[in-house]
Amino acid sequence: MLLKTRGIVFRTVKYGDSSVISDIFTEEKGLHTFIAGGVRSARARMPYNLFQPMTAVDLVCYFRDDADAMNRLKELRAAEVWSRIPFDIRHGAVALFMAEICRKTIQESEENRDLFDFLLDTLQWLDTSPHPIANLHLHFLLQLSNFLGFQPQEVPEDAGELFFDLKEGNFSPVPPIHPHYLEPEQTLQMLDLLQLPLQQCHEVALNRAQRKALLQHLLQFYQYHVPGFTDINTPDILEMVM
């Protein structure tokens, strides 16, 4: 069948002399693998820059409804033209982080429009936000965990001092018997990010050390709840450019 849909590129690898193989999360069919020929040639109909991670595209392909199928792209063009992500090192680093997290966590080869809209909305805000973006990757991790099925549950405002158990994914007024938990101050920071909309996540006051520590804990949280979630490389890039 001929499929026309929007998509978000997660990963692209070179194939042969001028072709590429790309994992694209589509609005209509979820995550699938596509092959495109001749995109690294001088006369390419589908420019190679459209295959960069977290590029939003409109695509036409010859589609087989099989999670393991390789689908051939017929047409590809930009669905969104980013003004900062490809050119600003900080915005680009956050986009690369998002791409790596998505590759490690999103596997479903079926329609999930809510997840697609969430990813696209986050990218649009990353590209256009007039506010600092230093907290955006933390907010992204917390909100994505909702779609993956293990988001921390919000707690009442009068709940008092709480610890967050990274292994169990719950809150407790006393620390767990193991060392994998957030202290009350970090728990409050996480809850602030969890409760604020994307457009206000910059309002959570975190210094560099606090942000780094919270990121490490959230990645550990993912490791406990996403099978095979290991070897994350982009946090090192984030630390350098932020």
C-alpha cells in the first residue's frame, strides 16, 4: 500500500554507496524502518539533511504492515523547518538526547497519535522557546514516562516530606531500605517539573549540580523500568554544552 503520513526521524545509518536506512516514528503507523536510495548523491530527490535525528517530515512510502518489514520511501520533505535545532549547539544537544532516549524506549509499530503529538510539541517548543531550555530534557523524561507506563504519580500538596523510590516508582515518608531513591529536596524538584507544563519548566530553579544529579537519577529510574535501557551517551554532550 502507498502510505502518506508525518513522521519524526529517530536514527539514520548509511547503506551502500548512496542509500540510507532510517527509523522513523510515524503518526499513522508508529515506529518503522525505511530505506531510501540515492539520498547521498548530488541529485538526490530526498536531501540527506532530512534524515537527521528529530527532523519532522512528511513522507510517502510503499508500506507493508509488518513490524520487521523494510519499507521503501518514495518521497520525503520537511514537515517543520527548524530555526534553532540544527544550528544552535544547545538546542541541537537536547534534540540528540531526545532522539537517543526515544530509540531506547519507543518500540511500538502501531498508531499512537498522543505520543506523536507529544514529541512534536516538545520539538516545536525546543525550537521556538524564548525561555532557557536547561530543564527541558528533565521535563521530557518525566512526561515521556507517562506514555511508557511508569510515570511517578503526583502527591497531595500537604503530604509532607517524601522520598521517591527509583526502583518501585513510588513515594514514601521514610527512605527505602536500599540506596536507590531521591532525597526529599530532589523529590520536590522532580514533582515541580512533573506538575508544570512544558512552557513553564524553566521556572524550576536548579543549579548545574542539582540538574546533573537529577538527570542521573531519572536515567537510573528508566533503567529500572525499561528493559535494555543502558549505554546512554548524550548526557555527556549535554553537560559539555549546557
